[in-house]
Amino acid sequence: MALRAGMESSFRSCDAWMQKFRLYETRSMFYMIGRDRSRTYWRVLKIDRLDPSELNILEDSTTYSERECSDLLRRIHEGNISTGGLKFVTTCYGIVGFIKFLGPYYMLLITKRREIGAICGHTVYAISESEMIPLPNSTVRSNLPNSRDEDRYKRLLCTMDLTKDFFFSYSYHVMRSLQKNFCDNEAGHVLYETMFVWNEFLTREIRNHLKNTLWTVALVYGFFKQATLSIAGRDFTLTLIARRSRHYAGMRYLKRGVNEKGKVANDVETEQIVYEGVPEGFPMQVTSVVQNRGSIPLFWSQETSRLNLKPDIIVSKKDQTYEATRLHFENLLSRYGNPIIILNLIKTEEKKPRESKLRAEFATAIDFINKDLPEENRLKFLHWDLHKHSQSKATNALFTLGRVATYALTLTGFFYCQVSPTWRPDDCLKRSSSEKVNNSGLSSMDLGENENDVGYLLERKPSEGDDLINGNHSGKPPMFQRGVLRTNCIDCLDRTNVAQYAYGLTALGCQLHALGGIDCPKIDLDAPLADELMGFYESMGDTLAHQYGGSAAHNKIFSQRRGQWKAATQSQEFFRTLQRYYNNAYMDAMKQDAIDVFLGNFQPDIDKPAVWELDSDQPSDSGRNGQTDVDEDGRSIFKRCMSDGNILRKTNPSMSTTKIDPEKYCASVLPDRSEGARRVLSESSPDISTSESEITFSRYTPSMPRRQLFGDAQRENNHIHYTEYGDSSSCSNFVDLDWLSSSGNSCEEEPYERSSILISSPVAGLSSENVMYGIGATPSTSDSSMKRRFVQWVTYGEALCH
């Protein structure tokens, strides 16, 4: 690929990373031999096997040739012949990390891998098999006290299924978005300390020992799927990535809302990448758009119950000044820039108030925060009851969500970059630092002669996209996404996934148009491309729902779009409800324990209670490394999520931040209200996971406890395999979008005709209202006042009541 040379200079050059290793053992030492892909250089790592309580690792600074490395191994064998010599253990493809429970250290290795895709020529892998190997030799282990708890911790960790939904790359920083990878040269430790690397804790000690990351791989957890789109004889690569945050991570009823650090449950970044492959030596155009989902950032919880399918929602009043909510949005701002657009999909009308209580409280929180912000920096908050309107035949839910997506995308923009064969990352940094940023989130270089012509991004003439193919390499300036659309419902699974698909479809039209693949930046809901993309988001929704909720997603809207028989849809949804209920009530406690141990949120100590002994009101202390960390969540077999709990393991990592014009859009604009609020969290964002390579149309799942994050411990080939090599309130802040679904905008009208992304040529001179409703559309008199106020909200971030 033309892009590869440039991108490798941004991450690791070809001679700076290894991807295949062989593990050998003597009685006193493990020797890991690593080599690069071209077999031009070899390195040696030594791991001590005699001290069970300490992790002693030494990296040989010498770079060997293949022959020199063979000679070294022969000499090691001859020097240890009296104690059994040097023995081959296994081939592996990277170290996942090291962990210690109550006894010795264990090493986690990837022993089989599989390719699941590539991003601009950089291969992305999933794990096919992994092994957990104790470091001490058999003699040392025989002298250690046998502990039932030690065996139970090993079995617990082995339930983490690394073969599902974890992925990694040796040469591409898959934990970050394409935009951040292009414009930020940070590498090494900083990348592991970002929020999407799930084995940060497991690799912490080896990284601190070696001061490098050559021997480890950074695992992202979520979803990864890639396919080729053929459009008018041209092939475009579509990649959909979901990166799940490791902060405040866990299961549905055990992790709800926000914690005191501003971290929310089920925090997932979704990135949609589209580019066209070009011959070697030719420039390449790449595009990317990012959106976010996460639990409602308030202190709220639900009881897990074997008797109640819909437990009551308990809203805590402990944070009257909404400091945790403020911290959460400061973090979003540091990650994505301004504006932050919030799409809230929860219910407004219920016989027994549940979700509606959260709606009112969320509105109050946003209103409270916005009071201290200048108009241009206010959080933009929309509410639309998706459940209510999806039941109505007069409302086309996807059509309405598509209109919301159009506005969000116009405000934030998306990432576009044209990369020449001689591109270097500094080019992007120099260009971005010299560009002016306007309120729409697009650089002034992206616009036409008229600064207000935000349609230029979407209205480029088709011929402009063909310049690369025709040999005109002068290129267009890059465009950057500034800001993000944050979507939530209650679980941030089913309804959220439908809204994210609508946004993805709108963005796909813009991306393909920017690449010159289509003539106008919109894709009709009935187009084959829309069906193909729906399969992507349906697969992603099922995967994320299994991870957090224990079953595939409830996607009645997708089933209706496919024309699935109503009775079959109802049966499918019923089985998924039962599956989710069963897992929440009976399985989630063990899954949460495994996640906490894997992430280092709970660190076993012989003088402290075991993780499975903690009840819902009892704090847990991590005992290793002299640190005491309190989890205010506490857990029992019927665990209740008290969302005010802290992350157990306290760290102060060096967070990476995007370097695209940081003064303009990466600095926090939310004012401090207390000393605690001054801790602006500026973490890096991207990371991800795996899924099927083909679009799945059949989603009927009659079996109950399958396709979960964790499976049966007996299936060793699908899990970490343990091996002993023994030498052998007020609603005044709501922007309620019900009026978008009124009779004047019902599904009887042509979908996406009036409100999709601007498809006419120049839009300079048109009013905001005309832009909003499509060229030439006339709003009805009855709704004109509300619509004018909505235009004001789009422009200034005002709050509306409806």
C-alpha cells in the first residue's frame, strides 16, 4: 500500500517490532526468542524461574542474526546439560501479560492467531488460542503451599475468553482512531495506558522492567469487521470498529451510570473507516468518523432480581452539583473536542416511572452544567423517545434519526486525508496547526470562499474526487472531526445501536462522496449499501450486547426493515429476553469477578477476602504493591450496581492527547466548580475487537447461555488455556425531537428526501432553516416557531422545551 511507508514511520518501522516468538526453558530460566517478520534480526528475553514471588526479566541488548541466535541456544543447552538442557516449550505471537494471585507469577501468551482484516495495509489479528504458564519450575512449585483459592483464581481467569472480541495489531495503533494515528506520533507506554487497552495492567510490570513494548501486544476489546464495497466498478474497504473502555467495565446490572471519576459504564467508541485501495506508489484517500455510546452519567442503579425482569431504577441524589457528570463531559471534550452532542433515547411516558425519572434528572444535570458555559461551548442535548415512535406507523424512526445524524455530522465534520507516497506524519501536524477552526468543527481550509458555506464538505463536485485516479496529485487539504455524537438509552445496547446505524449510514454517504465514489452524499434507506451497512451494525450490536447484557441485541427495527415475519421476530425477542435475564441473574457475578481480576481492579492478597467473598456492601482492597484501593460497588451473587464506586486500581498514567491544534479544540472549556473538578481527564481514545467476516442476516438464537463473553471452562481451545510446563426534575433543558415525527414529517413522505445531507450545489445564501429541511422545503406554520428555535439550538447550543 502507498500509505504503509508513511504510517509505519508514525508507529513502528519495519525493523522496530517483532511478531513471532519461540519459548524455551531450562531449570532456572525461560528464554524467549523474538524475530521480525523479515527474519533479519533476532532478540532474546530471559525470565527467571527460581524466585516465585518476584518477576525478574532481563532483555539481552544484543541484536542477533539467525545463525548467531542458533549458536547462542546451542551454548545455553550445553551449559545446562546437567539439569536437563534447553527444551522447546511453544511458539507464540506475543505476550498478553503477567499476573500473580496468591502464589507464583504466570505468563499469558498468544499461541495461535488469525487475520481478521487490515487498516491501510496494517494487519489486524484476533486470538485463536492462548496459554497461561507458571513461571517457577516444578521443584519450586512443589515447595509452595497448595491453595484452593489459588486454583480458583486460575479457573476464574481462564473463563476470560480471549478468542472472542479481542484484537490487536503489531504495526497499527488499533486502540486509537485513524485521525489520532495520523496526527499524533506518541507510542510505547502511553498507548498502553489509554482507556481501550484491556491488558494495560497485565503488561504493566514487564513494560516497567524493559522500558519498551517490543514483546507485548496491546489488546482491544469490542468489535472488528471489514468488507469490500463494490461501487461503479471501484472497490472501497469498509471497516467498523468498536472499542470498549476498560474503565468502569463490567456487566449490565453491576455497572450502571457514572463513578466518582467521571467514568461511565458501557463506554464504547465506534469508528467507521472507508478508503479505496490504490496501486503501489499512488496517493490514497482515507476517511473516518467516530461516535460514542455510554451509560447515562448520573449515579443510578438497579437491583438484580430472579423475580423481576424489569427492576426498579434507583436514582441517587448524592451528587447535587453533578461533579461526576461534569468530569465525564470534560473527558469527552479532551478526547474529541467541541461540540459534544448528546442524543438521549429513553422513554418519556410510562405507567410506572422508570426511565422517565432518569430523563428528568439527566436534563437537570445538563442544564446545570450549561449555565456556566458560554453559548458556543454548551453541551447540545437532544431527546427523542425511540421506543414510543418506533411503535407508531406514522413515524419512520430511521428517517428521523437520519435527520439528527445529518445535523450532528454537519457540526462535527469527519476525518478526510489524502496521503501521498512520501507522506510523513509531521505534514499533517504542520497543516493542522496553521488552520483556523470554526464553530462547525471544520477547518476554514475545508470550506469554500464563503466561510458560512458548510456544505462544501458535502457538496464537492464528483470530478474533484477523481483527481488522484486521473494523475492530479495536488490534493485537497485534510479535514478533521471536531466533536462527537454521544448516544444513550438505558442499557446503551438496543435502541442506541439503531441510532448509531442511522448515523453510520449518513456518514457513509459523506465518506463515499468525499472519496469520489458517489455523486451525492446520501444513501437511500432502500439501497443495497444501506442493507449491507445494517448487517455490520446488527453484528456489532449483537456482539456488544453479549458483552454487557448477556444476549444478542433486541433489534425489531432491523427485523422490520428486512421484512422478517412478525411472529418470528417476537419469538426471537422473547428468547433473547430470557437469555439476558438468565445471565444477569445467575452468571454476571462470576463474569464481573473475572473482569475485575483481568483488569487489575481487584488484586488478590492472602490477608484480604477473596473477590467472590465480597457482598454488595463490603469494600474490596487490593493488596499487592502496597496499594489499598476501595471499590464502593462491592459484590455478591446478586450484585447491585452502585455506580458511585471507584476503580479499584489507582494509577496515574501519562495520557496521550491528540495534537491537532490542541489549543483550539482539545482543551477543556468546562469551568471548574471545585478542586476535584480541576482534574481534567485527557485520555486517548481508540481500541477494538473481533467478529465474523461476513454479514449475518439470520439472528435467531434459541439456545440460552451461548455466545456470551465467557463460555465453559472445559473448552480450552476457546479460552486462556492453563499449562504447567514442568520441566515439563425541570425539563427546560430538553431539545425534544417529537416535532420531527409529527404528521408533517411522517414516514408517508419520501425517506431522506427533505432532510438528508445537502445534495444540491452551492448552499451559500440559504437560511439555516432551508438547510435544515433540505433545499426548497417549506416548514409547516404550526411548527415554524419550534423549528426556528431548533435552528438556534444548532447554532448556539440553546436549550428547548417541548
